[in-house]
Amino acid sequence: MYKRQKENFADSYFYFDLANKSEKFTAQSVYHFGLAANKSGNTSKAIKLLKSIAGQRNLVGAMASFDLAKIYLEQGNNEFAFTAFKSVIDNKSGGEYRIESSFAAGVLAYKLGRYSESIALLTKHLEDYPESPYGSEINDILAPAFLNTRNYKPALDYIEGLEERSETILRAYQQATYHYGVENYNDRKFTAAISYFKKSLENKIVDSYTQKANLWIAEAYAIGRRYKEALPYYNDAVALGKLDDGEYYLRASYGRGYAYYNTAEYPKALTDFKRYVNQAEKESKQYGDALVRLADCYYVSKEYGTALNYFGQAIQSNVNEKDYAYYQTGVINGIQGNVERAITYLN
């Protein structure tokens, strides 16, 4: 059947081509000539013919632009396809072709990374065609499109206004609430930040975002010295282990170590600081601080030899905490009766 159809298109193309040498074609005939050329495999000829009438502001012009867009899609030329679909949308005589084209153009804008344009096209589509069969697909595109504009509040407003939310939308919501929480955290609006981080945790779809949301809730509480409230969130962040490069796992270990340290749970603090010191890069911002806090934990436990070892590492390392390490080393030597060594370090 397909072979016979292809032969029919080839015959049609042959006779159109023959007639074109002596007849003046109407736009309708040029359109059918273009379709025949495309179906018979002469794509370049089809494009040339359809382009010649695509600019006309009538139904035939809309049909030509629409079929031109489909040819470009088959060729993988999304940029040209997008322009052709836009031509259909702008053609007020396009009828049903405008519905299909406004959806297709919005999808292509998203694929091309034009997120604001995609949002404008797809929201207009929903306004113009409230009974659109593409409603659920559009929502799945709009949610990440809003997210990619990094304008998170409109993304949240849009998603929260939806009656139904697919997993794609919930994934976007988890990320948008997290990022908006970070914006509030950076603006030192900690109460609002905690609220959005907790909203993010309502949809634990992507583990890395779950870990980060837990960490920043804990950090926000810790800033307010609410260490007991911070600890469950540090625990959840640490429990997820090393995700990606392990940065947030180690940061949560360090933060939890401080929460334990500030609530006088020194053995637990020691475990977290030791993990950080053993696994973090020595060039990391918190390395020197974690090193002396670990030494302090051993000092409080009266394990002076181990405390001196870690204070010694701080003195030998390129860290900002050397003065404190010298001081504590002097104090410990004084406790142990090594007066001359104590004076040396204190000096």
C-alpha cells in the first residue's frame, strides 16, 4: 500500500512539474505541488515551493507554513521549525492549524532554551484554548520552564495553582521551593527560608535536593542557636551519605559536630569533626576550624596526647587557627607540668 501511495505521489509530482512549465499555478496548486514533492522525496523542492506561499495571510499560507515546519522537524532543524510554527500563529486565517502550532512552538522554544518565550507561548495557548488536549503536557513543560528562568516565585505560584501535579511537576516544585528558600536564606530571612525548605521536603524525589534542604534548615536553626531543633535535620542530611561530590554530606557532618559541641555532647561532636577532618580537602574553608574543634573535644575528654597531636597538625598546616592551636598546646603542657614547653608555646 505504502509503495503504491509513494508511486502515486511520484506521478503527481511529475505532472505538477510538467504543468508548472506552461501553467500559472494558484497558491492552492503550489501547496499541493509542494506536498507531492515532499512525499516523493524531493525535500529541497518542497521547501522552496512551500516557502513561496507561506507568507500569505490566508488558510493556504498557514497550511504551507505548518507543513514546512513539519519538514524542518523531520530534518532536526528546530530553529527553522519554530519560525514556521510562529508564522502559523501570527496568521489569523490559520484556523485549527494555529492551535497545533501554538503548542508546537511553545515546546520548541523550551527545547531551544528560550524559557521565557516558551512560558509566554504555552500560557497564551491555555488562555486561548482552555479545552486544549495538550493541557497536562503543557503543565509538565511550564513547571521546569519557570524553574529554568530562575524566577522561582512565579514558578511556585503557577504550580500551587494546579489542581493535579504529575511527578515532573512535583520534581520542579521540590527544586523551586529549595531555590526560593536559598534566596530567602541569603537575604537572612531565616523564618521564610525554613518554610520553603520544609515545603521542598514534602516531595523527596531528588535526593540531592532533599539533602541540601535538610542541611540549610539545620544551618538556619543553628544561626539562631536552636541546636536541638537543628539536629534532626543535620541527621537526615548526613544519613543520605555522599551524594554528588560529597560536599553537603561533609558540611552537614561539620555543622552537626558544632551543634553537638554547643550542647556539650563532646563524644558525638568528636565523631563528626573527625569524619570531616579525615575526608574533607585540607584546603577547604572549614578544615582548620574542624581540626582545632576535634582537638578541643579530646582536650575536654582529657585525652591530652591525642589533643596535642591534632593541635600540632593545625600548627604545621596552612590554616588560620594556628594562634589558637599554639595557645591550647601551651595550656595542655602547663597541665602536664611541662612549664618550659608551655611558656614557649604561649610566647
